[in-house]
Amino acid sequence: MVFSSIKDLWLTITIWLFAIFFIVLPIFFPDLGVWMLPEFLAKQWVKIVTLFPFGFCLIWICLRTEYIIENHLLKIRYGPFKKDIRIAEIQSIKAIRNPFTAPALSMDRIEINYARFNTVAISPKNKTEFVRQLLKHNSDIKTYPNFEDISGS
């Protein structure tokens, strides 16, 4: 089952602005900004080759952040980045709101603790169904009070 990420408007706008900044500025405004490069590297093509991958990576992240539950695995896809977590290793789940780096496009997140001391925060659109699907695969997952009604189902 595939769950796409919640996308906060402010975060989506920020990602797209940086992506456009990294892709468009080196092409049309190569002398804009301060480039502390030696003279032989201060060429337009160097700026394009350096910044394009970052811009495309940001667009990829914005367009393809999803969470897949299949074959007893939670597969996290975040642009070019991938992470697989065995559902049997998930110990607890709780709802959180934090701005720290995670494969999520929203601050409205689920924190998943797995494999002893590992943690990942994600933001599936339908959190209730997402947690319900995880509990189908592993009924030993501890859910904190904010998911109490889900685990009782």
C-alpha cells in the first residue's frame, strides 16, 4: 500500500524556490552573487554543473516522497534516497511536530522507533490508515496516547 507525504505549503514553496534558484540563476545570471572561486573555476559551466544536481534533487524530493508498506517492509522513498525498515523491528510510533530533517514534507509527522535505537520521522497523508496497516503486520508496536484509538481497532 502506497502513502504519499503530506506537503506543507510553506515547505513546498521553499523547496521550489531553492530548486529554481539552483537551476535558473547559473544559466541566466551567472555573475549574480559572490562566487569565491579561483579564476579558472569561475566559469558559467562550472556553476551550472555544480548547482544543477542540487536543484533537480530538490524537485525530485518534492515530487516523489512516499511510504510503501509491502512484504513486511516499510519502504521510504524520498527523491533519490531510499530506506527500507522491517516492520517486525518497529517498536513504537508516536505523532510529533518538529522542523528537523526527515524524509517528510510536513511538520505534522509520525516518529517511528525501530531496531533498538533508530528513529525516523515521516508524514503520510492518511496517518490513521498508515498506522493501522503497520499494526496489521506487527501488533506488538507500541502506540502512544495520540494513536490509542487506532491500536484498539
